Amino acid sequence: MKTARVVETDCLIVGSGLAGSRAALAAAEKGIRVLVVSQGKTFSGSSFYPGTWGFGLVGPEDEEDVGNFVETILDVGKNIPDRNLVQAFVEAINPTVDELESRGLELLKPTPGHEKDSTYIPCFDRKHRRWRGLTKEKVKAFFQREFERNKIETLEDTEILELSENDGRITGAFGRTLNNELLYFSASSVILATGGLGGLYRHKLTTSDVLGTGLGLALRHGARGINTEFMQIMLGFSRPAPKTIFNEKTYEAAVFRNGEGERVIPMLLPEGIMEGEVLHARSQHGPFTASRLGKYVDLALFRASMKSPEQAVHLQYDLEKLEHQEFTKVYFDWLKKEKGVSPEEEIQVRLYMHASNGGIAIDEKAYTGVPGLYAAGECTGGMHGADRIGGLATASALVFGKIAGEEAAKRGRNWGKTLSPELPGLRIPQAQERRRVIQEKMSEDAFLLREEKALNTLEETLKTWEGETMEEPNLTVSEAAESLRLVNLMVSARHVLKAMAQRPHSLGSHYREDDPGDLKGEKDDYR
């Protein structure tokens, strides 16, 4: 392998979404050098996903609401989240957000008189919380200004391929630029803010730079994964405006048909359950959950789409049923302005992998348990469970991003001189093709419908592929990068598959077709 060019910094941050950007700012303000490396452009990833207007952010209404919010998160998460982590998280949300607002970050708030609109109750929650909205443009402008003010260095279009370690301590990482230059980033600390596991799937509501490899990188160096069987699966447009997020508040006005013009939900409902009943239940939350009556909508849409050549179903809105409350109107105004789509036209939709509820295990200090390695944002887990209350992904990115930056800065400066290291030359046959196969098979066997035999079969296939990895010292940078990306992807995928197989019962966002549970006749307790 070609020797890498050394780039020295104190804290290397991988990813420049909300979590990575907040971590960079926190670390730089402690007086150390910070370098943010992005697979895409600076301020990218799912935080700046173009398929929606922005992102909501929720916190406790006041100090008295902290305890209730903690218990609700645990209840919605089916007691899967780590209580200590949730407690620390909730206590930090409002102070973290208030600090950013005091520094000039412009936040949306409910219009006076609309604070108690039902649309401001976070999905899966049972009461109003403190709601704020962040638009991508305002967030980007804020962090651009702060990065310049704090002299934070950035490097775009660079993929991190491997972490380096010495005596059990992370000492930096290897990266590959667009023009295939090999770089070695020498650092006292590394923060992974690589986003979720969308890169494991063919159809995903993420940007292309979310590779799904961050979990694999961390696992290969001794970190743990947690709760990776839980993810958010959501409906989105496939045509027009592909990968635009469907607004769940409009389910009750939606009519879904197959290619023959038949309404697909009544065709696939259990006897005794009515279409209007499940659409109403489904309008209360964005992501799929097996724990509520609305699950029958997702199951019907997915099964119908899998029978379609386009792998999609047709959507038409019943315009008389559309309730243009404030929040919904914002969505349709944005949809028309940014995507050129109006509710009057016919739309095709499908289910997409949207976001991860689990990932790299961290503690209250954003520490992975591996000296020198921290993580924040969607690549992490422990603070969320079987289902996640709407607006908490944004809150988690900001809270643990700040904590990760502050904790990483405590490791101080990188005073040592690093000898020019070499990236290990690893080759796996058919790396690019196998990566596509993984995405296809994960979409078939480890998406909405999961069954033990299929999960174990795919996991065994990936294990076999890993065994075919061989050392080869004369690889080009491009060849080595393709193989390492596949290695990291396979490690991530195997962890997810094992987690899904080892949880035998349907729970929250984890649906086991071989043990589906049944909500028929049960009361949907939402609100």
C-alpha cells in the first residue's frame, strides 16, 4: 500500500451533521485544534436531508416535566433505553438548546394561540412538550459562522476507511479523498458522528453519504453496539420528488391503490378492523411500530408494493378531508415550493428505511469504552428504544454532540510526531457488487418483515464473505477503499442481523413475521 500523507490535529470529527458540528464547536471552544472530515460536503448527512422542510426538536415543558418525560421515553421505548442515559439526556436538552439560541441560532416556535394544537404533540408521546423547529438554512448559517469564528478546519469529500490504534488507544484514522489520495489523520481523540444505518438498505430516506459503516468501524476496534434491531421505517414519495417524506398527519385523507386501481388497505386488513380506524391510528406517528393499531397500514402498503413492478403504491388525497392545521400547512407549502408537488396530483409512495434507534453504545459522557473514541448522533444508541418520540433524534445530536466535544477535548493536544503509517492492504472479491447485494438482501430480509431463518441465512453469508478477506500489499488506494468499506458494512450488517434474530418477538419498530403479535380487539392507547 502507498504510504499515507499525515494530517495532524488534536480532535478528529467524522461527520458534519448536527452532532458532528456541535461536537466541533464544543471541542474548539476548549482551545484545541479541530478537524471535521465529511464523506460529502461540510454540513451534510441526514441532518441536512433535502426531503423534508427541516426537523423538529422537543424537550421537557419545564423542570417539573423532566421526570414525566424520562418515564415516557422509557415507556415508549418498552424499557429498552438506558435509564441513566435517558435521565442525563433529558436534563440537558433545554439548557443545550437555550445556549444555542442565545448565541444566535434562530428556532421556530408555535405561533401564539397554536401551542396546544394536536400536531405539536410529538409522535408516540401523550402530551405537549416544549417544541422547537430548526430549518436547514438557519442551522447551516449558524454553524458556518461559528466554524469561522473558532477556526475549525474542515475537509470535504473524504471517506474514513479505518481507525488506527496503539496499545488499545485510538490514535487517528485513515481516509481517502475523491482523487484517491490516502491520508492519515493523527489525533488525540476521534469522535464518530457518521449517521445511522441507512447505507445498509436500497431504499432509504437519507443522503448518499450516510454509508452505514460507522458502527462497523467502532465494533472492529472494541466498541459495543446496542439496540440495532430498532429503526424508523417511514413512508415516502417514489414519484414525483423521490425520497420526499410523507407527512403522517395526512394519513386520514390518503387513498392508497395498487396498479389495478384497488384500495390496498381494506384488501389486507384482518376481519373486523376498518380502514378508517387504522388510518386514524396511523396518523398519530410518523415511523412504523408493531405496537399500535396503525401497523396494519404499513404491512398492507409494503405487501402491496412488493407485488408492484415499481415496488410502490399509488396515493391520492381526498382533498375534502385534508385538515390544514398550522403544522400541516407548513408541510404542503414547503412541498409545493421546494418539490413542485401539490396534493391534487397522483403520487407513488413506498416504505423507506429512515433512521436508526440504536448504534454504537455510549455512556453519559458520549464515551464508547475505547480510549480516545467518542460518538454522538444517529450512529449511537442507548438513549432510544423500541420506539422513539418524535424530535428526540435532533435533541440527541445536539446534547451528545456537545458532550462528546467537551470530553474529547479533555484528552488535550496531539503532541507526538507520527511516523508515516501505511493502511493495511485488504481485498475482498467483488467488493462493489457485494455491497449492492447486501443492500438488496437487507431490504428483503431485514426490513419491515423479519423472520429468523432468513436473518440467520443472510448473516451466515456475510460471515463467509468476511472469511474471504485476504491481505494484499500491492493494492491501489481505490481497491483498498472498496474492500474496507465492504468490511465495515458487513460488520454493521451482521450486528443488525444478529440483534434482529435474537429478539424473537415483535416489539415497537421490530416486527417479526414469525411472531407478529396481534392488536385485533385491543384498544389503541395513543392519547
